[in-house]
Amino acid sequence: MDMEKIVSLCRRRGFLFQSSEIYGGLNGFWDYGPLGVELKRNVKEAWWRDMVSQHDDMSVIPGAPSTYEMTGLDCTIIMHPQVWKCSGHFDLFCDMMQTCRQCKKLVRADHVQDMLNNADWTNSFAAECFVTRPDGGATFDSGAALRWAKHRKFGRRLSPGLALVRNPEVTMSWLAEDVENGTAGELTLSLVLSYMATEQKNQTGLQMPCPHCGGDLTEPREFNLMFESYAGAIKSEDNRVFLRPETAQGIFVNFKNVVDSTRVRIPFGIAQVGKSFRNEITPRNFTFRSREFEQMEIEFFCHPDTSKEWYQYWRDRRFRWYIEHGLAEGRLQLRDHDPDELSHYSTGTADIEYAFPFLADGEFGELEGIAHRGDFDLRSHMEGKLDPKSCPLEVELGEDGKPKYKGSGRDLTYRDDLTNERFTPHVIEPSAGADRATLAFMCEAYTEDEQPDEKGKMQTRTVMKFHPRLAPVKAAVFPLVKKDGMPEVAKDLYKALKAKFPVFYDEKGAVGRRYRRQDEAGTPYCITVDGDTLTDNTVTLRDRDSLEQIRIKLDDVVDEIESRIG
Ligand code: ATP
């Protein structure tokens, strides 16, 4: 499918506009137009309804290990700066960036990607530890490296993670002794270590030319993706605050408040929908990578013993949700970061990905990540964090390890009032993007077919085949002509429908053209009041996808549409 056509329809029909367009737009920021706002609201509402408000907490949902409760939160975008220090975002939420000495353009440092491309990756280490981003860059996931190392029984050697970073060469030879997979393992490990050493010393292993002009690039610098501002009148370090780069942390810091103020018992989930901000170096692909976007996140708290089953449950449940709302299974994939690691008890991450039309054949872009996070977040907010610069691995506090950032000191453990057991809950995090989901639903809906016009001539029809639950407008009402009392009947019907859901009324132009406008908006049903309506009280109901037209009683229209959109 041609992305250009989708982008042009979005603008023409009022789904999406560039932010501040009359001033030339602002890169990475998008406004939802009259149809887009309804579509995105429907995506968020469907998610909230299915995950939270209509969740049945009395019955076991198929696939779930037990019943569970769901509740919600709406936290602020700006939070105490310590939140981001203890979560790791302050130090680690970075991309590497270079500047071209000639053309002065900013370039995302992609030497890691280059290493990936040139290496013979015969084991899963690279897939797990270097997260390749849809925009071509790669992010090194140090937590995953530690988990991988533990999984491969390198934990013994790696546990003093500091040694790994402080003296990569020594550590490399230790590791080489232990490598199970022969040269491939050595190669991957040495690349990882050289990357880490590179980061440590702030120098590149490989010098890449500027992709814009071929010029020399500066040394890579870390670039933190969090937007900054100041709370209060004085712009001082003490007043520096950050716009949240994810909604999750608001949930973790409120964990105790929720437990204490409600009667929720573990297992339970807390959901939040809201804006997040990331100063992405290269925003691109329409809304896919924006600087301001909305997330729909769940932190699901469970007992460590059942966390693996809950991880499986959420991974499968969230995958099904996209299919239930119309994404074709053939264009979706559930990608486990490391299949070997899934059998390992404590951790795992899977991405739900969609074959967006702007990607090359066979490539997929992330819609949602489902992560088994263990007790990492709650512990960090209790105990604080080691200096992640000297120890980028997410190690637990060592015996003599002093946290660089003090935690809250609050007890975020949980006591089961039936068994009296006290433990730090494990967390499963399904983290979805509302804008990426909306974009996927738009790409999936965009269809062109050949249909006869009023004169029987075949014409290309553009139709947005949204799932009726997501369609911005559910029905349109037309009087066939603007006379003989037809508009009056049609307007009464419009009002009756409008009391239930968004409906459109249109009396201008040929009826065929009115149908086609609604097809482009994705309206699933059109109802036409004609001459017969005035005598037998029936109307024509047209189905957007099958184009079938049936006659139904005027009095039945509201119920019929309601039952069809579900
Ligand atoms: P990516 O690798 O594509 O940058 P991520 O792995 O950093 O994504 P997460 O931190 O897991 O993303 O965020 C969860 C979800 O939030 C993503 O699956 C995506 O749907 C959404 N999201 C993240 N960054 C952006 C962005 N810049 N623009 C739009 N949506 C985003």
C-alpha cells in the first residue's frame, strides 16, 4: 500500500494535520483533525473498556492463571525529578548523536548498527541486546545483556558488573574462557565490550561519514531524550523538571497509594493513558516516531511465582486485541526478544509489530512492548540506584554498593492479608502507543476497489474499512432529495441516532457522491430516506464494505445500527 496516498487522505479528509502548519509545521508534532480525534478516542476507549472498565474481575479470562482486578490512574506529566533518576531515565534514556563538521546536521550515531551489519550473528545475543529500531538505529539494552549473560551462566563472572566496564579487556578474556558457542559467541561479546568501552571513553570504534554530505562527524555524544523545563520562576538546576518520556513511572510511584486507598489484592493491574514526550533525534514516518505522543500502559502486579504465566497471558491477550479490532494477522507479528530466554523464569520481552506500509517488505514496526520487569521498578523507587554511568547494568545493590540516587525510602512491598506473606511484587508491563495503534488502524483500513458509479461506469473507490467500533462516524443519514418532506424525516432520524453515537447528516449533491465521501471517512452505514419512506416508513441501509443495500423499518434503524457496531 502506498503511504503517500494514506497521508494525503489523512490531510484531505481531516484525520491528521501537521502541527502549526501555517507556520511551516514543527517536526515530530501532529494534530488530529475532526475525524482523527474521533478515531483516536475510539482506540483509547476500546483499550480502556476492554482492559479496565469492562474487565470481568469475577471470572477467569481464558488463558489467565486466575481472576484479577484492574484499576486506573491519571498522573501528571511533570513529576519529581528524583522519579527519573531512580527509574534510570535521567542517566540512561539516551541516543548517541554526532554532528557533521561540514554541513552541521545532526546524525544519530549508527556505528553499532554498522557493526551489526558486518558481523556474523549466529546467536541470539545481538537480537536481544541491540534493539534495532525501525528508523535504522540501534539501542544497546544493558539490562538485556546482563539477563542474557546470566542465562548463559556468565552471571558468576559478570556479577561484579563494574569489572566488565572498567576493564573490558580483562573481562573479555574471562568471558572467552566461558563461551559456549565458540567464535560466534566471542565475536558478539567482544563487540559488546568494545561498544561499552567506546561509550565509556566517549570515542567511536568506527568512523562513519556524514550520510548527508559525506563529511567528518564529531565524536558521538549522548543525547538525553527527555524534554526539560523549569517549575517556578527561577531557571535554576534545583527547579529543573522533565516532561515524562513514559506514563509507567506515575503508576509505580503511586503503587502504595492505590493499594492503601482501594481494596485491590494481588494480582491486579493499574492502567494509564496519557501524553509522553521524547525529544527524538529523527522523528519520522508520519506519527510513528513523534516527539509528543500518547501511551496506553498497564503495570500488572503479581506474585513472583506466577509472573511467568502472567507474562504469557498479557503477551497473548494484547496480540489478540489488535486482531479483534481489525488488524490482519498476516501483517502482525509477536516477536519474542529471545526465544531461549522465555523458558528462563524471571524475564522476557515481546514486541507486537505491524508491517507498516512505509517499511520495506518483511520489516515490521513496534506497536506495543510487553515486558516482564521483575521487581526492578518498585525496588529502584524504594532503594535508589547505583551510578549507572560506572555500572550501566541493572545490577542489584551490592553489599558495599552505595546508591548514587536515593530512593524514596518508602516500603513498596506488599503483604498478602490471607497468607501473611510479604514480598515485592513482580511487574508485567504491556506498553502500547495510542498514535502508533491509530496509524496502524488507518493503514489497515485504507482500501481501493473498483465499483460502478450511478451511471454504471466503473470507478476506483477509496474506502477506509475501519472496524465499526473504531470508525470515527458510525452512520450517515441522507434525504434522497431536498424536498417532499424527506429532509424532515431524515433530520428526525439523525437526531435519534446522534443521541447514541457520532452521526453525519448530508443533503448536498448526488447521493452516490455522498456515499463516496462517507466511504473515505470510514462510516460503516449510510441510511437514505426516499420517496418510499413517506409511504411505507422504510429506509435504505447501505453497508460500506459489502455495498449491500437493504430496506428496514424507520423505527428499527437505531437498534439495528447499535447492534451492528457492537
Ligand atoms: P522505539 O524502539 O520504536 O523507539 P520503544 O521501544 O522505545 O520504541 P517503548 O519505550 O517500549 O518504545 O514505548 C512503548 C510504546 O510507546 C511503543 O511501543 C510505541 O507504541 C510508543 N512510542 C514510543 N516512542 C514513540 C514515539 N516516538 N512516537 C510514537 N509512539 C511512540
